[in-house]
Amino acid sequence: GKINSVNRKGRRACVLHRRAFLEGKEEEMALFHGVINSKALMKDTTLSMIVPSDDRKNIGFQGQPQLLILLHGAGGSNYTWSKYSSIERYTEPLNLIVLMPNIEFSFGLNMSNGLNYQSYLGEELPQWAEKTFGLKLDRETTTIAGQSMGGFAAIHTALAYPDKFGKCGVFSAPLALDEYLTGERPLGANMAHSKLVSMWKDSIFGKDEADLTEASIRTKLQAFDAQQWPLKLFHACGAEDMLYQDNSSFAQMAETKEGLEYRYNEYPGGHDFDVWDECSKDFLVWMLK
């Protein structure tokens, strides 16, 4: 059924549930950083991953693990989540593989004058995980999530590949990107990467008569057939985030989308990993419950 949940008081309601979930079962994880060759990108690319481990000696899956593709924000890399958050510790009790790819400054899109990151995320990476780990994935066991730019990339990819992703996590994303790019709305004077967005606009969307339809997540969601492809969406933002208004407005629209199982949480804090580290705990509970 349709579930719309807005929790503007932060994390209090699910603290006990989350604590039991994340502290109940002891299991070790293994963190790897490496390089794989991508046909979609036509080059080697870096990839970090967290996998279930048997006392950090052998990979020891308990049945079929789920897959989470976790994306970084603007200016980050595949190292960002393991560097600034406790994601490895949070996933220790879970039968879950976490892939953290490097998507550069692409917003997870097939760039007009660049590389095909959307094809990499939506097609190649899940196939690579299936082949590498012997998985049999379906949309119920495959999730994509990310923070800031990675949050935009996550929901855009989930909407573009509804047969691959049944769940999505969006943390403090620039959900009015189309308006930022046309100058209708400033990205924010305090946004460290606002100049980079302007610099990369032509590479991503094209210089002459740029097609910005791919930048409008609201338009994508409105057109999405969630009756045919039911989607579970976890959305979070800091109450003092510079992108708060955009995320809050998006939440109001998402709550009315038929077929969308939607949850929106707000947390104390701004556009940083104090918020994203905290919300990732609630997200993992939501994802696997």
C-alpha cells in the first residue's frame, strides 16, 4: 500500500528499532578499494566496496546478500563515504554488499560531451556485481542511494531503470537542478561547488541549446509510472541545509505520487556528513526491514 511518512522531529521515533537492528548481530565486513574496467565509460575506474566477511579472512555471505550502490557528492570520489562516515560499521550486522563507485562530476548522467555514467550505474555496475559475487539480483534486492549530487544521481538512475531498482535513498540532493542551471534560482553563495556546476554544465548537458530535461527530477517523477513499477523512496535533509527549501518542496510533491512508498526525514544540521552519517543509519533500517 501507499505509505507517506514525514518525520520533522528527527530520529527519535526509530531509535530503539534502529539500535536493535544495528547492534543485534555481530558480523565482520571487509572494505576494499580497487580499479575495474568499465565498457560504458570506456576506461578503468576506481571502485570501493564493503562486503560481508568471515572474521575478515574470507568472504562469507549468508544466503543471497542485497546490493546497495552508494554515491558520493560533488567534489567527492569512491572514497568519500568510507572516509567521512561510519558506513562500514553500520553495515557490519547486515548481509549486504555496498558498492561505492566514482562518478566524478557527472550527476550520474550520460554526459553530452563526456562519459556515460548513467549507463554505468544503471546497467553495467549491477551486472558486474551479479557476475563477480554470483548474485541473482532483482529490483527488490537492488538499491541505489547517495548524498548531495549523488542523491540526484541516485533518484535519476532509479527512475531511468525501474526494472533494476526497487528502492532509492536521496540525502540532501539538489532537486531543483534545472532551475539552478537556468539561473531561475541561485544554487547558494555558500555552496562550495556552485562554480563547478556552472563549469560542468556544458559538458553534461551540451553547450548549444542545452537540453535540461534530464536535470528536472520533479518532471521525471511526475511522468514516472509508479503503478507499474512501485518504488520505495527514502528522502532526508538537514533542517539547516542550504538546499532545504528544494527538498521540502519536493517532499510535498512526492507525498501525493500514486504508487510511491515514500518516507521523508529531517535532521538537525546542514549540508554535511553530520547529517548524512546519521540518516544513513535510519536508511539502512528502512531499506532492509
